[in-house]
Amino acid sequence: MHWFAPIGGLLCVVIWIYLLTARGGFWNVATLTADVLPPRIIEGTIAVVIPARDEVEVIGSTVESLLRQTCARSLHVFVVDDHSTDATAEAARQSAANCGHSEALTVITGSQLPAGWTGKLWAVEQGIQQATRLRPKFLLLTDADVHHSPDNVATLIAVAEAGSYDLTSFMVKLHCQSLSERFLIPPFVFFFFLLYSPAWIRDSRRKVAGAAGGCMLLRPHALEHAGGIAAIRNQIIDDCALASRIKQSGGKVWLGVTPDTSSTRAYGTFREIERMIARTAFNQLRHSVWALLGALVGLTVTYLLPLWLLLSGNAMAAILGATSWMLMTAAFLPMVRFYGLSPAWALTLPLSACFYMLATLHSAIKFWSGRGGEWKSRVQDVAPTD
């Protein structure tokens, strides 16, 4: 085994050199923002669709932020109340009234969920059906917990127009205040961009496609050409599925980050974040046991092996392990700074990876037990039955 440690160390170093230099610069957050100026005048209607289920605590802020956009005169907001048990609809209406723009809001009472659809996508479909009556130039699909900065929609439109993109989306700044959020939210975005490199997504020559479902701007004709929401009706990771359909149908896709538009949904405990990860992790692996094993081994080698090598007692292995950890920290540091955290948090990525490994394993267990994709009293990722 004396030869294993140095070889393992060399492998770790090679992996991190590859990730830093040949993965589209996914880690360099500074290059992922929009480099365009929002237009002063927006021509045409922008129809905003917000699926909302039991979102009374956040929906008001979201509606208000949309109705106070610099292009608010072009916006009409459709909130689809997806069988809420709270006062979600009333909170949305009150927020629009407080802004003096009640006429710019339509609240749709969601109909019964059809077989084969996820709840969110059926709500989105109902909103789009109403929105298309306005013949909008763009559709904005956004979550009920996103507080949009005043120029956010106009900036997305500017990106779409400048690059002739059919789908543009921002990974909004997630809530990052509690200990659990500081430990796990920056790694969440880091891992997402590692899988879905924004530079590769923007490149029409590459097959990689992804989007951030909290804030997506679409050209209606591109959505129709891709088969509409019905084409992805049963998808749990719906944003990336939609981006894939758009790109496969010949459309252009753009994904970036914004430091100004943010999610107001707080994750106060580690358990809450674990549930969020476990909802989709095994679905991301296409329910494959082999993919699960590969992911666990890959995470172990990439994030945990460098620490083991550092403590292995083998001088060469320790040097290689320390080098790998240094490269890992350098890659993660821009994301840590983006979230306004102390640089010391960049050292914790291996520990965060352990948490994500356990959450991924739990996601598989939930799927096998018939509780896959469990979210707000709905189980939406289950094995097909004969």
C-alpha cells in the first residue's frame, strides 16, 4: 500500500488542475455575471408566471419586487395558487394593491393535478395558458420566494437580445445567514456550476444545458418549438430539463449569476437543506445504482482523499494532498466571497462534500422506499409500476 498514497495524491492534483483549467471556468463567479446594460425602454409585454403553494410568507415581497421593476409597465404577473392551505392568494393581491398596480396581477386558482404531471409544472402550465392570451414577447418563470432587483428583468432581456438567446436565467443569490446556510449554500451553487458549467451552456457547440428555475426568461416561440411545458411535465429537475429541450430544438441558452436578486427562503437548519438536496439528487443520477456508486466514489476521491493523504504519514502523499486541498480552496474561494463570507469558509468544502454525499445516499433510499421527490406533501419521483 506504500505506493497507493502517492498515486492517489497525484490523481487528486490532476483532478483539481482539470477542474480549474478545463471546466469552463465554472468556479470564477466574477465572469458569470451579465455584462450588459438594461435598456431604458422595453417593447412588448412580459408575462410573469409564479407557481405558488403555501407561500404566504414570501409571495408578497416577490410580487412587489416585480411590480416595481424599471420595466414594470410592460409586466403582467400571473400567480398560480397551487392548492394552498394558507392565504397565498390574498397576500399576492394585497401586495399588488399596496403598489397601486392591482390591474397588473392575475391570480389563478389551480385546477386538479393531472396524472403524469409534477405539481409545480402543472401550475406553470396553467399560468402560461393564461399568459399567452396577452401575446407576450417574453415569459418570465420565477419562484415565489425570489426578490427581484429593480433592473433584474430588464437585464435578462438585454442579455437575451444581445446574444439572441431563447432562454436566459439567473442563479439568484440564495439566503445565506444561518450556520447551516453558510456551511452548505455556497457549496450547493459551486457543485451546480461544476455540473452545469455556464460557459458550456452558453456555447451552442456543446450539448450541456442547464438553467436556474428561480428566474428564467423565455421566448414563447422557442418554448412552443421545444414542445412546451408538457414536454417536461414529469421532470423533477424541471429547469435543467427545460434548458435541455430548448437547446436540443436549436435554441440558445444562457445561465449566469446576479448579486442583487435574491431568494428570501431561509433554511434555518441542516435538516431543511438536506431535504432540499434529497428531493432531487437521485433523480439527477437517473435512479442508477451504478451512477450513485460512481458519484460517491468520485466525491470521496475529489474532496476527501486529499485530507486523508495530508494525514497519511507519507511525506510525498502529504505534499500532494496539501496541494490538492490548496487548489480546491482556491477554486471555492470566489464563491465564498460572492456570498460575503470569511475566506476561512473556503477550507470547509471537504466537510460540505461529506454532507452532500449523505444527502445523495438518503435521496436514493427515499426513492427506493416510495418517497422520492417529496416536497410540500407531494411525492413526485416514484418508480413506474407495471
